[in-house]
Amino acid sequence: MKVSQSTQRLQKTKYLGSSAQDRVELEDKQRVHREFSATQRRKSVDLNMAH
């Protein structure tokens, strides 16, 4: 019984760890996308001012 409890705990920890990792990766992707969008907007504003 004790072995299965510690195994479950280990699996849960592993799951929580991977979930946190996925969340960090998702936040990175969102941040990169926001920065890219801001850069694109800035470029379009520069182009409009050049005309």
C-alpha cells in the first residue's frame, strides 16, 4: 500500500512539473507573439510616415 501511495505522489509531482513547464513555454510564446506584433505595428507606422 505504501509503495503505491509514493508512486502516485511521484506521478502527481511529475505531472505538476510538466504542467508548469508547459505554462512557461506558453507564456514565452505569447510574449514573443506580442513583441512580434508590436514590431510589425511599428514597421507599418514607419512606412505610413515615410509616404
